[in-house]
Amino acid sequence: MSDNKLFMPFGVEYDLIKGIMKNPDKHLIRKASSMKGHYEDAAALDKIIAAGDPLHYEVFEKNIPEENGHLQFCISTTQPGLVGDECFMTKGHYHRIPETAEIYLCLTGRGYMLMKTKEGDSVAEEMFPGRMVYVPPYWAHRTVNTGDTPLTSFCVYPGNAGHNYGDIEVEGFPKRVYKRNGKIEISAWKRKS
Ligand code: F6R
Ligand code: ZN
């Protein structure tokens, strides 16, 4: 083809047992230090950062144009761990184009997808291998690892969806997920005034 704009088909190999995408083009790494302001116990997060700033989560992607009609896809891997008694999680975001949805197919580990709308709706959906969570348009979303092994999902979303981190940083998620005495607790978060 002489048309340089034509995007060529391609294939990607996965290890679905381990939750690994082979030969990703992009590898995003978020350490504990990039999670400031997201956990209830800021002092506990500072301690973890001072003790070595461990890996929190990673995203593995291929280069796909950020355009309507394309589909972005990735492997998202969140490490197990606690900040105080709150489970490790992703920052979470709305999509920049809010009327875009997303599918998370869980491959490894155990946890929750926390979701919220600007109208105040709030839902926690369980994640475990073989379970898919559908994030509808207009729902901010964050993954939380409640297990002892990495929580890994294959995600697919519209090419032009983008990320809006700013709004949810201001709003916060109404639900938080804790592990206390080995038990998972999901409770409402009261913002400190
Ligand atoms: C894309 C998406 C995931 C997340 C990834 C990291 O729309 O939802 O690929 O980007 O799980 O989480 P964030 O982006 O919230 O840091
Ligand atoms: Zn998303």
C-alpha cells in the first residue's frame, strides 16, 4: 500500500497465566512516591518511600494512535501491599473523553475495581481471574489489590479516551479498601477538613 496513513494489523503474544504482554512498546512504572495524596495515612506512605520506594503498579502498552476508531489495550499490574492498613491501588482516573467505557479482564490476583461518578454513585466490583469488570462511560475507576500476589488485568478502551487524573485527585474515591487482621474491609472515606 502506498497510503502511509494506513495502520497495519499486528498481533501480540501474552502469557495469560502470568499476566504478561510480550514485547510492549511502552512500560509505565509508578512507585510509592508517585502516590502522595492518595492514601489516608500519609505518614505510612512516607515511611514506605523512605524504606526504598517500592514498585506500586505498572502498565504495559503497544503504540496505538489516540484516535476515535482505534482501541487502546494494555496489561495493568498492581503489586500487593499495604500503606498503613490500606491496600495498594492505582491513582485512578476519569477518561479525558468521559463518555468512553473500558473493559478490565482480570488475569491474576485478587482485588476490587472502585468506581464513582460525579453525581456521587459509588461501586466496588470484585476482581479475580476470569472475571471481567465493565467500566461504563462517566465512571472514574481505580484498581485495588487485596491479595498477596500481583493483580493483573487486560484492559481495552477507545483510542481517544485519554486520562483525566485531575478531577479525581480533587474529589477522591468515596470508598477505601483496607486489610485488617487479615480481613478485607471496604468503608466510606471521610475527607479530613
Ligand atoms: C486506561 C486504564 C488503565 C490504567 C492503569 C493505571 O484507561 O484505565 O490502563 O491507566 O490501570 O491506572 P491509572 O491510570 O489510574 O494510574
Ligand atoms: Zn481507564
